[in-house]
Amino acid sequence: MVQVTELGYIGLGVSSLAAWKSYAADILGLEVVDAGPRQAWLRMDYQHHRLFLEEDGSDDLTVLGLRVAGAEELLAMERQLKEAGVAFQRGTAQEADNRHVLDLIKLEDPAGVPLEIFHGPQVEYDRPFHPGRRMHGPFKTGSGGLGHCIIRDAGLDVSCAFYRLLGMRGGIEYRMPMGGPRPLELAFMHCNDRDHTIAFGLPSQKRINHVMFEVEHFDDVGLAHEIVSKAEIPIAITPGRHANDQMYSFYFMNPSGFMCEIGWGARPATHQSEYYARDSYGHEFHPPPEPRMSEVAAE
């Protein structure tokens, strides 16, 4: 079975490109590259981009870009999808050029999340990453891709089965008592050394619950927390350490009304099944009220 190798890029539709460019550079530390009056690229390593923004008013995820190793693997993925009865479209040469990749196919997952499976991203070794603000060290990408995200699902069994078709492994890793007859179950899927690339299980009106950026230096989590606090951006989940990937992190709101997570110290994927009833410590939930989320989106 051919498999995807990483989360290569994310596309976001935003209401205010100016607000997102400022947030990306000054809060997250990403490098912002203008791509026109209504678009921008966001860099975090040598790749041409890891995120791209389009001012379309949606304030939501527009696409997840999942990488395969090369042209042969993309053709094999096409065959794999056809045999499973999954509809897809081959991207045009112009669409590939727009994404700065060699080739891609387009499809949707069972929850309607748009996907692009691609190979050959443009890598700019002649243009070292330049953070938007001071940082102690780089972002951690490499073989683990840009990071991870929790996205809307069509039921854990259905969504996990679909991503297994793309070569991912994983399943339920949290069963958290919530006071009702059944615990809250969260599922996590991995495709490389990163503990998880895509996860499901949290209800969301948007296609995305959060996107995680990992840093190489512990102090960059503390620095980000200080910057977020001084900017009075709502912190939705306080600093703490996850039980599954053992990452130390915190979560905060972005201008589109979902969360960003900055973390450090995650262990590699164990490639074995186990589950947890809670995180190691911290990570207290403090969801901001709806009016405050609207204020963030309007800033």
C-alpha cells in the first residue's frame, strides 16, 4: 500500500488578510510572503510555504496538502483510490504551479474536508527561513511535516478508515470520562515519526479545531505564551503536557476563531496502540465566549 508521508501544507480562507499577516509574523513567528492583494504565503522552514492565506471571508480551512514520496507513488495512490471507489480529480498544471508542487490530485474526506495529495514541493535552500519575530530556535518540521491538526470528522470509524486508505495508522488514544454514560473518545492518525498528523473527535462547526506548530527550543513555548498574553489573545487551553505524544504546549485563538497550538518536546510515534484517560498535567480548558472570539477575528 502506498502511503502519504506528511502534512505538507494547509490553506486557510480568512476575513482579514492584514490581521492574519500580523498574527502570523508577530504572534506565531512565521515568515510572511505577499502573494498578491488577497493572498499570502507563510513559511516556517526551507519549503516555499507551509500555509497559505486567501482573503475570502470563510475563516476556515480550505485544504490540507498531504505529500507522497514521488510521481510513482502519486500514480499508485490514484490506483488505490479508484479501487476503493473514492472520487478524485487530477490537478491541472496551473493548479500545481499555484501550489508550488510538481503534481497533485484533489479529493474530499468523508466529512467534506478538501484534500490535495501531492508530490514535489518547491524547496528554497537559497532562501533561509526568516522568522517574523525573534525566536530561540527553529520550528520542528523535517520528516514530520508542518505539524498536526484536529479536523471535523464523519464519525471516528468512518474517518479513521478513510485515512487508513491513504496509508496512515492509528485509532483511539483518549477515552476521557465526561460525566455521562460514555467517555469522550479522540482518535489520532500518524504517517511518519510525528506521533500524529491528523486527529478527530471534537465537535466543530468549522472544518478545523486547531493547528499545531512544534518548536525545537523549550523557551520558544514560554516566549510565545508571554507574547500571546501581552497581546490579550484568549488562551483557550493553558500550558500542560499531553499524555499521548508527551508534548508540552498551550492553545490560543487566531483571527479566524479556531485555535493554534505551540508545543515542544513531543516523543516520536510508538506505532503501537494505547489509550489515556487524561493528559499528564495542565491543559485546562478556558474556551472564550463567542463575543470575544468575534473580537479576535475583527482585530
